[in-house]
Amino acid sequence: MTSKINGARILITGGAGFIGSYVVEELLPHNPKKIMIIDNLIRGSHENMKNFSKDPRVEFILGDLRDTELLEKCISQSDYVFHMGALRINSCAADPKEGFEVMLKVTFDVAQLCVKYKIKKVIYSSSASIYGLAQHFPTPESDNPYDNQTFYGAAKMWGEQLFRSYKFMYGLDYVALRYFNVYGPRMDTDGKYTEVMIKWLDCIRDGKQPLIYGDGSTSMDFVYVSDIAKANVAALLANVTDSAFNVGYNRETSLKELLELVLKANNSVLEPKHMPENTVNPVSRRLADTSKALNLLNFKAEVSLEDGLKKLSTWYFEKQKAKTTV
Ligand SMILES: NC(=O)c1ccc[n+]([C@@H]2O[C@H](COP(=O)([O-])OP(=O)(O)OC[C@H]3O[C@@H](n4cnc5c(N)ncnc54)[C@H](O)[C@@H]3O)[C@@H](O)[C@H]2O)c1
């Protein structure tokens, strides 16, 4: 049986970003006719796209998703849409008006245009943030989102519900993927909101003590970026619609354990420095129940945290070396 992707035209919003660029790489072996990327590069980059920048099937369009004419032009030429363009959680909190435009208005436009141009299926990047502090661990998709306190989580939940209502009203097929804590090469190393793993790698590079705020018991479910890309392709290929799926590894790791693993991956003997808690983190635990994705999408994350951290560290130090030799 030939894959749905074979010969298809696909739009990826935010495809120059961290996760989007891996989705492009995961789609190409399925032989799509065309992949269009719209990205304004506020966070994405040409560097992220370098593995496929010369592939004639991929068209990168430097543009803003708030440009409805551009969005319409691209959606009118597509069979499938991966809607991944978004602001980070902290950017939404810093500027909710922009958060509204990019997270809500753009998602509304995407849904409207997907109905207008009879898109066969939309894969929507949602987030574990919708749960806030979940009710159950591991967290099933049926847990409610009432604990979420963030604009970002609210926007992602609204996006999921928007696509649900468009399925109900107009028959638009979609799958929403709730990513847990995504990491891997190409994650942001020098932005304003750099993740803790990168801060610790900076400490290893500089021979400085890595900092842990509080007792380090806050836990997360880390999932490697290429696994997220595989989940996106599985969601497109599966005969499943109108459903949301957790995408995690189903392993709970505290920040304290994470630091030990980061140090071990780099053969580092640095001792952590414990600091008083500086912010109140209302989400103290994350652990995905991943059985729904296994049963219905036939997807299971494969890259262990140990292996993923080694790959991340190798990439990070190669990048540092390249910086110093320029
Ligand atoms: N990284 C994670 O841990 C994580 C977790 C849960 C959900 N997600 C979701 O996954 C998706 C991809 O995330 P990511 O980690 O790759 O983030 P990212 O910031 O690397 O990718 C988002 C891309 O969207 C682009 N973009 C933002 N606003 C735009 C606009 N107005 N016009 C055009 N392009 C615009 C950015 O330049 C960027 O390349 C997002 O929807 C994000 O909310 C990510």
C-alpha cells in the first residue's frame, strides 16, 4: 500500500523551528510532492533547515502566519497541514496580545482555510501544558485541563477544541498531539528562554557549578525530538481523527536526576550547587500515559533519556566548537 504522503502537498507552519524541521526530515522519505514551510524565523532558522534546504521538494517561505493572504495561498495548494507555528509559553505571558494573534487568531484562520480548501487532515501541535498539574500520574488524555493557569495552555486547549468543533460542524479531520518535555539537537541554546539542560551544558563547558533551584524534585517526562517527529507522521498516517494524544516517553525524571544524567553523559564530576527556590512552579509533576498513542497510532517513543542526552551533548559541543572557530 502506498503511503498517504506519497505525492501529497503538505504545509508546515513553523517548519523552520526546532520540532518542525525534524517533521520535514521525517516526511521526506515518504516521497511527498511538495512541502511548504511558512516561518518568520523569530525562533526558527536556516541552520535548522540545512539538511533539506537543497531538496527541490521543500519550499521555504519567509513570512508571518498573521499574513492571511499568504496563509490562504499556501493552504489552497495543500492536501495536509501540520500546524506547529506558535510562541513559547513565556513569550505568551510576556505579551498576551501577540499571544492572542499568533496562538488564537492564526489557529482560527488555519481552521477556516482548511475547511475552505478541503484539507484532508490537520495535525495540530498541542502541549502537556493544557493539564496544568494533572489529576493522575501517569496522566491519561481524559484528565481535565481545569488546573492550567497559563495563557499558552489555554490557547492550546482552545486550539484543540476549535478543531473538534470544526470536525463536528464541517467534517474537518484532525489529530492533536500533546507533547511533553521535548529536547534534542537544535533546541534553543542562546535565546531568552533557554531550557535548563542547555544552562547545565553551559556550566559543563565553563567548568562552573550547575545550579539547582529548590530541592530538585520537580519532575518532567522528557521525549526526544525525533520521536516527536515520528508521532506527527504516525498521526497523519493512522486512520484516526478527532482525537488528542499524549506524546511523552512515559518516564518521570526529577530535575535532580536529570542533572545527574546530564553530568554522566559528559563524564563530568562537577558538583551541583543548591539554591533556594526562586519561582513558584505550579506544575510539580509530569508523566504521560502513552498507551493511547501506542494503541491507536502505533507510536511509542524510542530514544532513551540517556541516549538522547548523549546526542544533545555531542551536538551542543560541536556547535560551541564551530562558534569559537568562526
Ligand atoms: N518544544 C517543546 O517542548 C514543546 C512542548 C509542547 C508543545 N510544543 C509545540 O510544538 C510546536 C513546535 O515547537 P518548537 O519547540 O519547535 O518551537 P519553535 O519556537 O522552535 O518553533 C515554532 C516556530 O514557529 C515560528 N513562528 C512563531 N510565530 C510565527 C509567526 N507569527 N509567523 C511565522 N512563523 C512563526 C517560529 O519562528 C518557530 O520557527 C509549537 O506549536 C509548540 O507550542 C513544543
